[in-house]
Amino acid sequence: MNILVLNGGSGSLKCSLYRLDGEAPPDPFPPLWHGEADWTHYEGRAELRIASTAGAAVQEQIEIGDPIDVFAPLLESLWSGPARMLVGREEIEVAGHRVVHGGAEFREATRVTPRVRAALAEMAGLAPVHNRFQVEIIEAVERILGLSALQVAVFDTAFHSALEPAAYVYPGPYEWLSSGIRRYGFHGISYQYTSRRAAQLLGRDPNSLRLIICHLGRGCSLAAIRYGRAVDTTMGFTPMEGLMMGSRSGSVDPGVLLHLIKHDGYTADHLDDVLNRQSGLKGVSGLSSDMRQIVEAKDRGHARAQLAFDIFVHRVRTHIGAMLAVLGGMDALVFTAGIGENSPAVRAAVSSAFEFLGLKLDADKNAHAAADTDIAAADATVRVLMIRTQENWEIARECFRLASADPAPTSD
């Protein structure tokens, strides 16, 4: 079964082609082809990176007017150059999409039907940076691959559907809940993969572990996982709640927003732009939303970069403390995603606050961590793992499971 995975984020689109037959293996393997577009570095331009098992390796820049403009040239690389012998256009049987917000309705991977597509479009306002883009990708896949390819939506919110009401109901008027205003949580595809992978690395049954997973990338969140189930997370109704992020504020006092509306004339659109695109690391530092540039600048003595780094670490520590209270302890702290996987400075600064629990890093392992490694000191009583998240692989597994269990298409 040839499965094309499409993972659209706030600043990138990652596409992978997998071939799964028989049973999906427990461990990930490299895709036959992988393409990635990033439009965060240059105004009006996107960087394309393409690689395949057939030897294709391409890097180029293209002009774009809108993020969806990256999709066609990215996908067309599958049928041009060295990659063209891998698979024919008509041989792609399933297209799996990472969909950020599934609301209360979608609690597991779901076939994309006209009804589902309409529901996703209606929920675009809940995750405006993501869901609209994902609906556009679904439409583009249909144009390019036709109606014969099964399309599957895999939801970032689904993993958190196990949350108890105490964790997901907001302390506002109870009527909010019937209007769909509640905490949903995000990055669930990453959490589903990393929690299973953590159990493998530790040689433990997932149902015996208490994990706190730090998904730190352009978007950042934490999840508390007890015995394989999510019991709390930092993101809520939208992906803005919780931690400080690359260009998103995370949680702020709602009174600040009321003040800006009443006294500074802010509109909803202005607030949306400020909170989603002008805040976080970028807003505080005045330099960048990229943690690598923040660390480099602070090491050169840039005061606002230092402040941005300190706020970021402080907020991660604070929320880990809250997760600890919910779990009643932890067996392992897990770092994943772009910052979690690639910033020894962040891992060290965050971890140092929890030495009282018996959590201690091996400094050399942390500085030179390879993917999927225990970087805790040998005598630590709480393990610390760096795991390379494999969202695309997890989406492929979900697509394979769904297509294998019920291959007949639906018509709604």
C-alpha cells in the first residue's frame, strides 16, 4: 500500500511517501521519498528540499504568493528526476493528512468525505494558522491525484480525547461547554508516537509509565501521560494556550487583551496577528522565532535574547511542575520536536530545576545526543529521553490501520 503523508504546519509542509504491506512494523523506517517546503526565512519565497531512496536530492527556492503554492511543485517532484521510477501517480492509494483541530467530533483517524471536509472548514476558525491550509491541501490532492485515492484525516486533538472534564472544562460559564468552548490539546500525533517510543527505549510496558513529554518546536506544548493515556496538556481551545512559542505568546492574562481592546483600539484581527505572529521568542527578543538564533545571540551578550530564553525555560519548568502534580511523579521526562531534539542548552536549563526529584543529565550525552537516546546520568532515578518525533510515520500507521480495517469507501 503506497501512502502519501502530508503534514502542514504554520511555516512548513512536509510530505513523505511510505510503502506498507502485510502489517505495519512497530519501528519507523525511512520513507521512499520525502519533500519539505519552508517559507519562514524569506518573504514571498519558499525553500524546497527533496530526497528519495532513488538518489534524488534537490534543494531550491521558489516564489510563492500563498503557502498552498508550494504543494504542486513539491508533489510534482515525485514524477520527475530520479524519483520518477518510485511510484506512478495512479499508484498512490492513500493520502494521509495531519489535521490540527478535530474539535469534539473527531476522536480518531477518519476518512475524508464531503461531510468531513465541510466540518473541517467550519472548524478553521479554531486553528486559523493550520486548518484552512489543511483543507486547501485536501482539495489540492483531489485535483492532482483524482478521486481514486483514499484521503484520511489524522487529528492532533484525538490523542487528548481521553482527558477528564476537570482537565478540559474551562472555569467560565458552563454554557461555554455546549458551544464547543473547551480545552482540546494539540500535538497529539507526536505524543502518540513518542509515548510508545519512550516505552520501547525504557523496556517498559506503556501501561506502567508516567511520562511528561515536552514537544518544543515552532509550536510548543507539554503532555502528562499516565499509563498510555493523556491526563493533561498545556494547549487548550486553540494552539495558542500554554507555553511561550516561536512567534505565539502562549497564555497571557485575559485582562491584557481587554486592556488592549479598550484603551489601544485593538481589533480581533490585530490581536490574532500579535498573539500568533508577533509574540513569543520573536516578540521578546526582537530578533527571531528560531531558538538557534536566540541561543547564539544570548551567548554574544544580547540582553533581549537572554530574556526570551529565560522566559521560555521558566514557562516550561512551571508547566512541568503542574504536570508533576497531576501525575503524582514521573518515570521519564521526554524532549522532542525541533527545539527539544536540537537544543542541549534548553534541555539542560529545563532539567536542572528538577534535580530534587533525582533527575540529572549526563552533560556529555546531552551535548552530543543522538536521536532516541537516554541522556540521564547513570545514577539518576528519573530518566530523561531525547526522542526524534516521527509524526509522518505515525500518520502512515494510522492510514494503514484504517484502510486495512475497512477498505470500502463511504459516500457521505
